[in-house]
Amino acid sequence: MTPVESILLTVTTAATPLLLAAIGELVVERSGVLNLGVEGMIVIGAVVAFAVAQLSGNPYFGALCGLLAGCIFSLLFGFLTLTLVTNQVATGLALTILGLGLSGMIGESFVGEAGIQLEPIAIPLLDQIPLLGPLIFNQDIIFYISIFSVVGVSWFLFRTRIGLQLRAIGDSHGSAHALGISVIKTRYLAVMFGGACAGLAGAQLSLVYTPQWVENMSAGRGWIALALVVFASWRPLRVLAGAYLFGVVSIAGLHAQAYGIPVPSQFLTALPYLATIIVLVIISRNRRLTLMNTPASLGQSFVPDR
């Protein structure tokens, strides 16, 4: 493998969890729900995926359980905010804190154990294409799912009746309810999808990115995913571009050090978050860009008329 291929491969590995978490949160926010618990769902998915893979010896089963763990964890958020109508911002923050604490407790006995890694799945003939072959057609299954999820979500939101209904709820849940659309049911399904994507993103961290369990290994990726949704103006294809841009930022400093460029390690750690702040500041200065595609009912609770 050439140095260029090696760098690009690490970029795709770093970008995949961001892409999955962000595309799931995009669907959630398109329905008008703001879930700040992405970080907690990612880390829960990571610890469950690692634990199940270790106990069963099957990383695919581990990844599936990580996905389900994120989905189940999101149901707690859904019950509190959609059924009990609690504040979405406060509940999401509480979910993140709960996820970080619970994952530390679950994963305590797995710290230091060598993990089982998801092996790449080579697509015959296509994996022989120079540069693109190893980069795109010789990857793990979670990478393929992340790419298909972007295409699927884009088609779902803009080419299907249910996607139109979901966007209508995000823009005006009162009007959607008046038209007979089930607001709460649709939002529950959106929240579950977002949780599943976040859980799978966590599984990628503990089974592919670094096949081991380290407490708080999500390392703020949930917050970057939230920023990516805003950066992308709630458009799936822009999320794809943004995730890989942040992947480049995350990896660039490490490779700079490897090639002898003196970069402080503390700066490398802060670089992705610094980039997130810069992007948000740039976006916030353009009010038209900020409002473009923003769901009008985002973060607003809905109580159906009785």
C-alpha cells in the first residue's frame, strides 16, 4: 500500500463514525427534534459492541448489538421528550452524561483487552482498481453502510411520501397534525433511527477504528456530528462532504508528526474541535445560510390536541 493510500484509508476510517452519527441526527432534526445525546449513544454503542464481540467471538454480532443499544438508548430520550414532553436540550445533555457514566461501568472489566476487529470485505475485481480499490472497495461493512445510508436518507427525504411528511412535521408540526399526520409516531421512528446510527458509529470505534475499549472513547465525536448537521444545512450529501473534511482535519496532524513536522500533541487533540468552532462561527455570520433548510419546529415540543 502506498503512503497516499494509507493516508486516505485512515481518513475514511476516521470519517465513518462522524458520518453515521451525523446522518442519523440529520433525520432526527428534520423531524423537529433536537437530540443532544448523540455522544452518549455513541459511547454506549461502542461499549456494547465491544463487550458482545468479546463474549461471543463474533464482531458482526457485536456491531448489531451496538446498533440496537444506541436505538434502545434513544427510546429513553424519546419517551422523556415526546411522551412526557420534557425539555429536549436538557434531556439530551442528561442522556450524554448517563451514557458516559454507564459505559464506564459496563466496560470496566474490558479495559486493556485486545479486541476483535471487523475484517474488510473485498468486492471482487473492483478492489483491484488503483487507489480507489483499496480505498472504497476493500472496506469493513460499517463503511459500506455509512455510504449507503447517505444515499438512502437523501432518497427517503426528497423522493418518498413518508420523507415529505417527516419534513413537514419538522417545518410545522401543528399543520402536519391538522392534516392527519402522526407527529409523535414519526418522531419516535426518527429518534430511533438516529440512535441506531449513533450506536453503529460507536461500534465502528471499538471494532474498526481502535479495536479495544477505552473509557470515553467517543472523544467528543457526538458534538462534532451535531455541528456537521448545521454545517451541512440539513442536506445529506453535504454531511458526507463535511464528515470527510473533518476526517482530514483529524488525521492531518498525526501524519504531520509522522513526517517529522513539529506539531504539539495538545494542538492535534484540539484541532478537530477548533475546526468545529471556526465552521460554526462562519456559518452563524451568514443568517440566510443559517436559516436555509433549518426545520422551523426544531427543538419545539408537541402536545396533540385532545
